[in-house]
Amino acid sequence: MWILPLVGYLGSIVGFCFLTLAIASGLYYLSELVEEHTVVAKRFLTRLIYSIIGLQLLLCLVDRFPWSLTLLSVGSHVIYLGNMRRFPFVRLTDPLFVLSCVLVLVNHYLWFRHFSNAQARAFRTASSYYEAPDNIPTFTEIASYFGLCVWLVPFALFVSLSASDNVLPTMGNEDVSTPGIGGPGSADGKGRQGLFKALVDGVRNGIAEMGTIAGMKRPRNRFD
């Protein structure tokens, strides 16, 4: 068979594209919801951070997770909590925000190495290659831990936070950090834009500009 494998590859590519667009559309919608309900979003994210800190302490006490990595994860979530002091606004050059980005990568690398080493030790001591060790977590458990305890809060902050540089520049620009209040001259909160939303809009505008350079014209609105 020659054609059917090509059809399978093509279908996988199309399915991946649709899945990516669906996730991006959902996150874009969530970003708009956060812009409209900043007080509720701040309360939810704060409780989420405290819940994950408690979950990590339980994993350390009950499931014997390493103390060093647990303390690193708890400290990282305390740093994430510091970004809530001026929620939803954040400066991309803020040392606390930059440190949060670094801690996300450090946590991912160290926890990935921890689980990899644990699996390697378990399979090294196994009597048979086909024997499944009982003392190591499954792929589902590891993926769930990464999704909830490593990635969830940073990703939620990335979708929720708004860049202060997008606010209209006026005197007293620091006062725009009040939750639920938009930028200067914008009482309904439309003077700011979420980081994820700004990123998606930037990519979309970049693709449109590349199409214009390539000679592709945008379709005119027939109602104009």
C-alpha cells in the first residue's frame, strides 16, 4: 500500500492543525473572559495557587516525594503568587515576572529528570524486561502531575495577565493596576489586552502582512 499511508499522514497533519486552532480559540476566549471579570479571575487564581501548594505538601508527606523538589515547587508558586499583587497587569521586565518564567523551566527540567531517573532505577532492578514495576508512577499519573502542579498556574497566569505596555500612556500610569479597572480613558477595561490575546493578534497580523507582501489582497467587506 502506498496511497493509504499518505492519507494517514495527511489526516494526522489536518487533525493536529484543527486541534491547535481549537485550543488557541478556547484560550483566546478565556483571555477575553478574564478581561471582563478580573476580580473573579484573581480570586480563582489565588485559591488555585494555595490548593496546588497544599497538594504538593500532601504528595511529599504521603507519597514520599523528595523534599528538595517539593520546596522548590512550593517556593515557585509563592513567586507566582507575587505576580497577583497588581493583577491583571504585569511588566514584562519585572524581575518577579522574569523569575517566574525561569522557575517554570527549572521545575519542568528537575521534575522530568526525577521521574526519568526513578523509572530507570526501577527497570534496572527488575528481574525481567517485561515485568512492570509497581513502585513507579504511570504515564497518566506523571502527565497529570505536570499538568496540575507544574504547568497549570504559569499557563493560567500567562492567559490572564495583561501587559502594562499596552495601556495608553498617561500621567500616573501605575494607577492602572487596580483589578477590574481598565486603562486610562477606558472605563470598561478595553484599554488593556491580555498577553495571550496580544500574542495571537500579533501572529495573525504578521500572517496578514506577509500575505499582503506576497500579493494577496484582503477580501473587501461588501457592506462597506
